[in-house]
Amino acid sequence: MGVKNDFPTVKSVLPFRKKRKKSELCDEEKRNNRKHSKLRVTAEHTVSRIKKFGIMGARFRNKLGRYDHASDIVSGLVNFRIMMMRTNGMLL
């Protein structure tokens, strides 16, 4: 796999795939795929929330030296929103 060859020191988790059309995944593989997809969705939603602030995935319209500071602020706001939603019992 490409990830394992490109980054041998990083532990990567890839979903299981069916070998043939007729074969089914065992229950353990299905469970692992569900865990993997839940983590992936959480990560993708977090990245989309950060992108809504317009500093990631778009052209940064400020001094380049301020990018780290701006990204820290945006990440803090996103994390704060997630924490508040979890403490209030709301789903993300």
C-alpha cells in the first residue's frame, strides 16, 4: 500500500475490503470498518469547520507570519464549539 511505503514509521489504519464479490467481510472486519468510518467522519467534519473560517484551503490574505497565530485561534474556536456541544449533550 502507498501509505505504508511512504510513511513506514507512522501507524496507519486502513479499512478492510472484500476480496471478491461473493465473499463477505467477517464481523470483526465490519466492526473495524465502522470504527474507522466514525473517526474519519469526525476528522472530516472538523476540517470542514476550520475551512469555513477561510484560512485553510483558500488563499490566506494576511501576513504569512500571522498564519500560525490565526490557525491557533481558529482551531481553539472549533475545539471550544465541539466541547460545548458535547457538554450540552448535543450531537455533532
